Amino acid sequence: MALRAEQLRVSGKSRAETASILDALEAIAEPVFVAFQYRPLSPDANDDMVFDVAINGSAGAIVTNNTKHFREAAERFNLDVLTLAGLFSKIRRRR
């Protein structure tokens, strides 16, 4: 998704810059084995895979700009749903 033309346009980053950022994230990411699928959870079926990874990976939060599709189901699994700005705000408060 991040390499789609509309995302590159919004970010102001080149395809190469974005690919470098994704490579750096992949280098530190921890793979998650999806042992259980809890479906359907979201009004948007495409969002269910995000829940699968978050729940199976014992995440504490889902960070997205699409908070409305995640809030209700996230409460069932004790997950916070934050925008990127909300995540940064939470990190700043902890300092």
C-alpha cells in the first residue's frame, strides 16, 4: 500500500525512499504466526487480517487512520486503536 502512487504523492517521498523505510521496518519486525483467525470482526473484511496479526501477536494497539472500523472489535480484545498522531502523543506523555 505504501508504494501506491496516491500514498507516495501524500507522503512526498520517492518510491526509493519509501522502499528504504519499508526495508528498515522489515528488518526489525517480528514475524507473527497466525494460529487463529477471529472473523468477521470488522465491517471491512480487508481489516480482519490486521486483527488476526494484532491478536495473535499480542499487540497492545492497532495504529491506523481508519479508527472507526477497528474500535468496536478492538475493545473485545483489549486493544487500543490509535492514529499515528495519537501514538506519538502517548509516547510523549510517557517521557
